[in-house]
Amino acid sequence: MQGALYGEEGFYRRGERPTAHFRTSVHASTRFAGALARLLTEIDASLGHPPRVDLVDVGAGCGRLPLQIMAAVTPGLAARIVPTAVEVAPRPDELPAGVAWRAEPPAEITGMVVANEWLDNVPLDVVELTPRGPRVMLVDPATGAERPGQRPADDDREWLDRWWPLREPGDRAEVGLPRCLAWGSVVGRMRRGVAVAVDYAHSRGSRPATGTLTGYRDGHVVPPVPDGSCDITAHVALDACAAHGVKAGADATLLTTQRSALRALGVTGAKPPIELAHQDPQAYVAALCAAGEEAELIDPLGLGGFGWLAQAVGTALPESLTGAHPAEA
Ligand SMILES: C[S@@+](CC[C@H](N)C(=O)[O-])C[C@H]1O[C@@H](n2cnc3c(N)ncnc32)[C@H](O)[C@@H]1O
């Protein structure tokens, strides 16, 4: 997975952009950025309006999100924001020079981090419980043929015992330790502020018995063969990432769904009143479009079913998020 996505000729390393293959909340609607702008405005207030506010987009794809967020905050706040896109893919030519582009998050962050659909692309191993015990599955990138390989390393076994116990022969788990470490490393760089990870997720009480590893190419689901021709992704054990965030210094944690978080931030999908169609048809159509976009973002069977992990360091979680319902364990 590491080589297929990020090796020399890897899918992302060579510059494939998510828009060509699937649709994330960033591309579904700028109302996603609008909600994050509300969050950043609250974070800025709770930090006491510092002269520099970091806005770090990890796994930034095309780097559009920080610009959308800056367009949605007040000019006063926008002028203090230092936007950074963290991405292994090459910098897009059209991205304005004001957005920094780097392969690693800044060492110190005061402000907000957003990682939308990043962690599901952090490579991991698949372990299957065989009659001879748990084994790491090996895949031939030429044919997609699988066979059991070595025993998982001790730290992976510990992770599995705690977060994804295998019960029956044939059960498979996706060992989320690299994602936990990646997320912990981001939270560990926060001096003050809030880090938000948004991804398709599962929790300890509801891990899928055969895993979630999936391939995407040109908008279609394809077998997840690690040959560099497709995106390879697996749902994220966000509850485990949260625990690593706490270890890395998070003072407060919220684990919820995108639907619940966005509704708390005012994204409701409510249709405009029909009277508006008579008074101001153009405004009515615009409001109807906005409602449709919001509905896509909060659809419980789609993007709304994604997990949101928000962790605050050196400050409280934004008050508006306290209206979001915690996810079930
Ligand atoms: C599914 S895309 C999401 C893009 C964007 N956030 C969006 O919502 O449209 C995941 C992105 O994360 C990037 N990525 C994965 N691991 C990374 C890492 N360790 N450092 C920087 N970027 C990474 C990939 O190159 C890819 O562009």
C-alpha cells in the first residue's frame, strides 16, 4: 500500500488528484468549508485573537480547502491566517503562492488542523486469523493473489488485542497503528488549538469482520490491488486515533459523526420557505441549491455518516461543537 500510493510511481506521488476518482466533502460543497470557518472563528476567539493563526490542511489533495475557509471568515481573521497544505503529491500550478505546500506538518501549530479523508489513505497491513494464528496478508501486485505471510509484529498485535480483536478463523483486521501514530504526531505539534480528522470510520463495537479495504479508480470501486493504478483506502478506527491524540497531549476530545457536527455548526439542509419563490425567485433557487448541497454533506448514508474526531490542545473544544452527539463506542 505504501509503494502503490506513495512510491516513486505511486498513485498519489505521481500527482493523481482525488477529484478525478471520488468525491470528498471539500468538492461536494463550499458549505463544508463554511462550517469549518465557523469553527476556526470560535477557535480564534478562544485563543484570544493571536497575531498568527495557523490553518493546516493535512492530506490536502488539491489544496483548495484552506482558500475556501479563508474566503468564509472575516477579513480581519483571514489576514492573520497562515495557510499550509500538507501533501505528498506535487503542488498544483494554479494554487496561489500564499498557501504553503509541504510534505510534513509544521513543527508547531497554533490554530486549526483539518485532515479530511487523510487517515484512510495512511497505509496499513491486513491481518487474518488463520488456523495457525494471525498472519499478515501478502498480495502479489501483478495478479492480486493473496497468501498469508509472517506473524504480525508485537506492537501490531497489541494494537489488535486492544482495538480490533480477531475471533473466528477467516476474520480480518486492518491494523490501524500507523494511522494512530500519524494522528498522534499531528496532535503532538499543536501548541494551542483544535485538530479535526474527518473520515469514514468504525469503532470498537462495530468493526467489520472482513475489513473495508477498497480500491477506487475513475469514480469506480475496483479490487484493492496495490499496483499503483488505483487509490487504496480502508475505514479508520477513529476511536483508536483519539486515544493516541490524548497520549500526544489532547486536553479534550469529541468523537461524533459529520452529520451531527455539521448540524451543530448550522448546516441543516433546511429548504427555504415556498413564499420566497414568489417574493424573490432567484433567491429561492439559490437557497434551494444550498439546501441540496447541505443535504449531501449531512446524508447519514453518505458523507454525513463519516466520523469527526476533534481534539483540543491548550484550549477548550469550540462551544458550538458541544451540541454534537458523541458517537457510540
Ligand atoms: C483522499 S485524498 C483527500 C484530499 C482532500 N483532503 C479532500 O478532502 O479532497 C488524501 C490525500 O492525502 C495525501 N496524503 C496521504 N498521506 C500523506 C502524508 N503522510 N503526508 C501528506 N499527504 C498525504 C494523499 O496524497 C492524498 O492527496
